[in-house]
Amino acid sequence: MNAKTPPIASIEQRLAAIHTVLDEHTMEPEKFVDTFHDLASEQWVPANGARLVARAWTDPLFKQRLLDNGTAAIQEMGLSMPPHHRHFVVLENTADIHNVICCTLCSCTAFTIIGLPPDWYKDLEYRARVVRESRTVLKEMGLELAEHVQIRVWDTTADTRYMVLPERPAGTEELSAEQLAALVNKDALIGVARL
Ligand code: FE
């Protein structure tokens, strides 16, 4: 055997080749990274979902619209989702029902509304176990639910994204919408915490 090792271009040469192709397609990788970073850290944040929750807590008619057709209702608040997120479904927690979301296939969330998925959400263990032993998984994550509380697990699909509408905490009657929104976090919007 006298097979010659094929020549391998250096990293610099390969990078230059990729840049050349991107340039030919008028794509600007640096700009894309900056834009994506801005979107992910400034615009796709759980504060968006928190605003929806605070309004739903204080405006019963908006809450009904949000539950009836989330995709339409979020537009009233100046929010939007990518076109492939065709249905935005809001799941209301009550004293007897607790909702929790997951994506058993991968890591999908309504990221423009509740933010990008946390690492644990993408973890195979969470994805596999939350559907089989949700009560145990929630307990391990610090949320111990009373026996009478029914748990509903919602698995994200290709064109449906979910958000949990947490229960309004007691003693918050005097708070403004802004103060109410500040109580809501990503864990509560996913359903691994209650407020
Ligand atoms: Fe997914």
C-alpha cells in the first residue's frame, strides 16, 4: 500500500475559501453573528412573554383572546413569531391544573416570546423523562405539586409553539403591569416553576 495522504488545506485557507463563497452570495457572516447576538440577547427575551402574562392577569378580555388565538393576540402587544411557528398556544395554569412544555425531538420553543431554550430543556434526560414521570422531574427541579394537581405535558410540534400562563400570585393586587411582568421568569413560562 502506498496511498498518498491527500493534501489538506490549512485552516486559514479553508476559512478564506468559505469567505469567498459567502462573498459570492453577498452573505456577510460577521454581520449575521452580530445581528443574531442582538436578537438573542435583546429581543428574543422572556420579558416578552412576561408582558403578555401581566396583561392577561389584568385584562380578562385580552386573556380570553390570548387563550383563543395566541398568534393573533400577541400582535396587539407588538410581538411576532417566525412564519413557521404557525400556532402560538397559551396554556393556563389553575389551582388544579399545571402545564409544562417540552420538545421531545429537539429543543423548540416560542423563542421570540419566551427566549431561547435553556440548556436543560435541550437535555435528552429532560426531554425523555418529563413526559414519562413529570411529577418526579418537576420535583427534582424544585417544584413539588400537591397530589390533586393534574399535570399536562405539551410536546412542541413542527408548527405549534407553547407558553404557560402562570397563576397570578396572591397579594399582587396593587402592582402595576410592569411590576407584575417583573415577577414572571422563563422557568414559569415553560412550566417548571410556579410563581
Ligand atoms: Fe425541537
